[in-house]
Amino acid sequence: MNSTVTSRAGLLPELVSVWVYFFYQQREEDRVLDVVVRKVQTIQKEPGSLSAVFMERYTEILDRGIAPTSEAELEEASQIGGRREIVREELESERSDIQKLKREIDEAGGILDRSRKALEFDPGLLRETVDAALVLAGADPLKPLAGDRGNAPAAYLLPDLPESWQGTLDTLRPPRGKEEPFWDWRKRPLLPVVFEAMDRLDGSRVHLHLQHPFVQRLLSRFLAQGYGAHDLHASAPKDFAALWPHVEAEAEALAHEAERKLAERGATESEALRGILRNQRSAIQKAIGKLPQLTLAFSPTAPKAREQIRQIEQDRDYMEGRLIDIDREIETEPAAIQDLYRVVLTRREPVGMVYLWPAVRG
């Protein structure tokens, strides 16, 4: 039944709707819904998280639709017997895990605050540094993104950079499509950049931080400028002249050690091959010694006896020739293997000199 009451007390009408539901005992749907209402009112009084277990069971039963067995299934779902305390303990243990997780999050937040104080990192200073590095690279500074979102961190557009920067700029492009050609993907515009962490990661911005490849490459220009300011290029030849004798001495020692290990390896493999050849020679000699007995085993009048005897003689001729070859190989092949491991030429060529600069000044 639906009744509508209209109030004219104000300038505008006020509508109040009153809904009344009639319960019919003989209708199966009404009986099931009545059970559900009573069960829900009961489980709402349950302490802890046990009510969630009952609600999940009731939902599973009703999702299958109202059937003649629904009322009995609802009653059975409420009867967990002696398992009530077990379920309550399991759910409460999960609650303790959540509390432990909250404590760990608070502890991690404290560590983050202490790290910020130790580093004294300022996103604004990083943005100014990036602008200065872009100017050193011959490009324009960052350009603020027009019409940016309200409370979101300020976003900036990157200027055009030389072709040599394309590999680094790939880290600032949108994700490449599965079937998208590589060169078409590189033609897509770069994403705007931000210097503060965003509340939500939606892929529309790139967060620039100290370890980002783009920032690392820009900061390397300041290191190069610093070296030039300290006359590094002028001192490099003198430093190289002082270091080269030490490099040569170390290289000479390493070369001698490498030659020694190669000679040992060559001797080992050479001796192993010599043993293999000797074993072959011994086996062939034994086989030749057995051939006369094989010849006597054939009767001259037996069918195909001549062919068998001729085959034995051919085998003997081959094995005797192989013995001659083995004697020659024992003298030449092991020596050839040792020659393979002999160092013929060593050469040292300077290719450059690297200066190490501390990441943090003491």
C-alpha cells in the first residue's frame, strides 16, 4: 500500500511517502523474507566480526533464489554449534593482524619523516636544478602545464631536446601499446612531469625524483662542470703519467699469471690426449693379436670362407696403418694443443682515465 501526504505549510509542496508491507503466512517468499529480517536483527547484536560470516552465508543462499528449501537453509546457516567460538577467535586474530599492520605503517611513516629531515630534500629546489640543467643542455626550462588540476601537484611540460636524448626520454612517454610500432610510439608527446608524489597513480604524470634516469643525466652535467672548475683537464696528463707505471706493473703481473694458468691448462689437455692415443694403440694391438685365431676358425671348404678371411686381412692392414698414425700423433698432437694455449703477444693500450667523485661530501 502506498499513500502520499502533501504539506502546504511552505511555499513549496512537501511530499511524504509511507510504505506498508503485508505479510502472508501462506506465501513462501514472505516466510523466507521474514526469516531473513529476524536473522539480520539478531546478528547485528553479535560482537566482533562474526556477523560478517552469517551475512555471507545468507547472501549465498538468497543468490540462488527463493526455493522451498530456502527457509531451512537459512536456519541451518545460523547454527554453527561449537564452531562459534572458533570462528570468533579466527576473526579476532585477523583484527589483531590489522592492528599490527597499522603499527607497522605508523613506524614506516616515522622512518620516512626522519629520512626527510636527514636529506632535507626540497621538490622546489629539484625543479630549479632541472631548469638550470636544461639550460646547460641548450634547451628551454620547464613550462608550467596550463589548466592543471586543483589540489594535485604542479605539473610541467618538457622542452624539445636533441636526438641523443631519445633513449632517456623513453622513460617519460606513455606506455607503449601491444601492437604499436616503436617509431610511432616515439612520436607520441612526453607526459607532464611532477616533483611531488601524487595521491593517485593514473599514468597521466611522471614523478621526477633524484634516482630517475632523466634527472640523473641532467645532474651529471653539473658534475662535469664542477670538474672543469677544478682544472681537472689540465691535471689529467700529469696524473696519467704518474699512474701509468703502476698500471703497467700490475698488468705485467696479471699477464704472467694468465700465461702460467694457460700453460698449465695446455699441459693438462696435452697429457690427456697422449693418454687417449696410448689407450687406442694398446686396444688395436690386442685386436691384431686375436686375428690369427679368427682366421683359423674358418674352414677352407666353408661357404664364403675366403670372403671372411679377406675381410680379416683388410681389418689387420687398417689397424696396422692406424698404429703407425698413432705413433706419429703421439709426437705431434699433444704439442699442437700446448701451442694453442701459448701466449704469442701481449699489448697494453691506454683508453682513458676515470676520476671517482664521492656521492656525499663528508
